[in-house]
Amino acid sequence: MEHTIEKLSGNKVKIAFKVPAADFEQAIEKAYIKLRGQIAVPGFRKGKAPRKLIEKMYGTAIFYEEALDIVFPEAYMSAVKEKELKVVSAPSLSSIDVMEAGKDLEFTCEVYVMPEVKLGDYKGVEVEKKVRKVTEEDINNRIESERKRVARSIEVTDRALENGDNAELDYSGSVDGVKFEGGTAEHQHLVIGSGSFIPGFEEQMIGMNIGEERDLNVKFPEQYHSEDLKGKDAVFHVKLHAITREELPELDDDFASEVSDFDTMADYRADVEKKLQEAAAAQADEATRNALIDKVIENAEVEIPEPMVEDKLNDMMQEMGWRMQQQGFSMDMYLKMLGQTEAQMRDMYRVEAKNNVKSELVLDEIIKVEGIEADDADVDKLLESYASAMNQTLDQLKEQFNAEQMDYFKHRAQVTKALDMIWENAKVTEAEAEA
């Protein structure tokens, strides 16, 4: 069996095959044995008619297509193995030059192969790290959020409802005197001034006393989720049951000891500032590393075969479908919510998929060029974070993976080392980020 390889454009190759006539004859005989039970010949039970008689009745080419299907897989895999082709798509038959009993079978197929990556600069790449300065406002906001977290809810009985109060109420809404679905509730809680209800609802409750009932006249927004209520005038009959209000603690040493391990407000405030600075630095590092890798990927040249993009899109859609299932949705339900078809969603993510493929190809090329290896310790370090998240020991986690899965994590460890190498060799300059 002979085959030759011709490189075409776009990372596609053409493989030309020549199968000896004797091998093709064996394939025709196998095709006859496989198909004879499906062919009706007068005077013979199905499967018992001689091959020559069937060929005389239906033509000598009746078994050729099946014979080609028998020959092709072995011929193709032989060519791929011998030429060490790294194929990234299924082969497609492009032409049949000779297909006739007694003659060598000649045909060609085309297939996409792994593209060649031409690396650009990936060491010494210049990148700017922008660190956001922590302000007094940032510190105050963080402390205030802690203050609200430990606030006490105080029952109010000696005054009317005010802005900022938490009201416990019943309400019943109607349009033109008719109650509508979802417009009635009992003992609901509403923070006055939060804007949680229809415009005008909360404002009209201000001044109500406990036990008081009142009709509130409101108008549904023109942009509202219910078609039946858009822009409609409505009346809500409300009854106020109770009023509570948050009591925020004083910003003193007692507060500091309650929300932290520090005894004084000054020490607590200093710790808040330190943690905010550490978080800002970590965010700046992550953003800078991402920008650096983007530059490295951009510096490289690679022509990506379309089948690789389609495969990546398949992976992305599958992962998205899995996430939807975890939230109780099917992919069809999610698409209907978005008002999109699957084809439209694939088009929306196509650029991202192509960028992901290029990133993987470039990093794999850097791993190859630099000879980056990952040993057991590197893999264990990567898996420790997974084990910790799953409340398992490292050994317990590793027992769940087969050899193929462990190879995946070994490759991830190589990628991690490649990323670290790029970062360590980068030329990083620091600047203050704009507020």
C-alpha cells in the first residue's frame, strides 16, 4: 500500500493512496459477504446468491463503495502513523482516481493537521503593572460594611415610619379594581428608601403608624417584565405591622475587638488598610500577568485550522450546558431566556474560542522549545488546591484519577511552569492606576 503527502494551504494536507489490486479484491469480497443478505436475487434466498450473479444483475460496481469503506480506515491510519501526522480533524475523501476490480485502487483524502507555531518574543517582554492606591474612602467603606454586618435590629414603637426603616407589611395590588397575580403578600419586609418596589410605593409609606392601613397610588414602569402591567396605574392597599431600624455600633475599641483580633480601633484600621493593599497588589499582579501572556500570544504567529476552533466551541458549549444543569436549567431553556439560537451563541463565542486555541498552541510550543518538564512534586502541588477545595487528602484525590487524567494534570503543571517562566523573565514597570 502506497501513500504520498502533499501540503495544502491552511494547515491542510492531501494524502494520495494506491492500494494494490489484490488488496482491493479482498475488500470487495468482504463487502459482498457483508451486504449479500440485503440483496434480493430471484431464485435465491437472501444471502445465498453468488457474487458474480449479483454483479451481473446490479453492475460490477455494486460492492465498490463498501469495499472503499473497508480499505480506507487501515490505509489512512497507516499513513498517519508512518508520516507521524498530528491530525486535528476527521479526514474527508477528496477524489477517487481509480476504483475498478483488477486494478490498483487510487484515491485521495484531505485532513487538517496541527499548525506550525512561530514564536515571537516571550522572554524579556515589557509590561506595565498598575497598582491601585488604597484610599481613606476604601478603608472607611470596608469598615462601614463590617459595621453594618454587626448592626443590631431595634424595634421602633414610638414614632411613624421614616426613610431607612425596615417595614413589616401586608400589601394587595389591583389594576382597575382587579387584583393581579403576584401583587399580594403578607408580613413582607421592605427597607424604605431601598428602591426595591415600584417608584412611589416606598415614598407614600413614610409617615405611616403601626397598625395603619393606606392606599398607595402608583404607576408601573413602561419597561416592566410583565406585559399586562407595563405602564398601568395601580392601587396597593398596605397595612403596616411593625417598624425596625438598624442600630450601628460606635466606631470605638469595643467595635474593633468585636469584629477583629485587635483591641484598639487604630490597630484594626491599620490591619484593614494592610489587607486592602495586599488585595490591590494581588489584583495588579493577576492583571499584569494576564496582560503579559496576551502580549506573548499576540507576538506569535499561527494559522489556526477551523476544526480546532469548532472543537473548542464544542467544549465551551458543553461546559456551559453543565453549568446550566447545576443551576437547574437546560441549555434550551437558557437559550430561550437569552432569545438566541445555539448557532448565534457559537458565533458570539467564536473569537474567544479561537483565542483560547492560539493560547494553548503557543504555550505548548514554549514548553517544547524550553524543554519544560513537570515531575510528581509539580503535579502534587497543582492537585493540592483541588484536594483542599474538596476536603480530601492528596492521596484520596489521586485515587480517583486514571492515567489519562493524570497526564492532563501533568500538562497543566507544565503550563503553570511555562507561565511562571514568562513572568520571571518579564520586564515589569510599575505605575499608579487611575482611581
